[in-house]
Amino acid sequence: MARFFFDTDDGMVADADDEGVDFPDRESAKNAAHAILAVMIGEKLPIADNIGLRVVVRDESGKPFYRAGLNLEGTEIPQA
């Protein structure tokens, strides 16, 4: 098992993970980053029409090795 750290940014608040979570490998940590994004988008949807979410995964040494992001763009369609 190795410890991985997940730094998040929702466009308003950036949060550096100082605790980390143990996973058996990098692939498992990458999958966890995707799950974190899913939770983040669920929490932020009611707040705005345009959202940019990011997760950076760092290894035990603190070196970033993976970045995942989601962008949501909502636009009102004018009615004729």
C-alpha cells in the first residue's frame, strides 16, 4: 500500500490534502480522483452555471502524477 494525496480546487476554494489515503497502486488512486470529482460536482451544481473542478493526485513523496478535471458550462437559450 502507498499513501496518496488529493488536492482539490472548485474555482473558489483550493484545498491541499495533508492526510492522504492508502491505495494499492496509482491506478486505484486515479479512480479515487474521479470519484472525488463526482462528489464535488454533486455538491456544486446548485451554486452556478459555470464550474471548473480539479483534483491533483500526489504520491508519497508529494510529487503530483495525475490531474483530473470537469468543466460545466450552462447557458440560457433565448426564447423567440
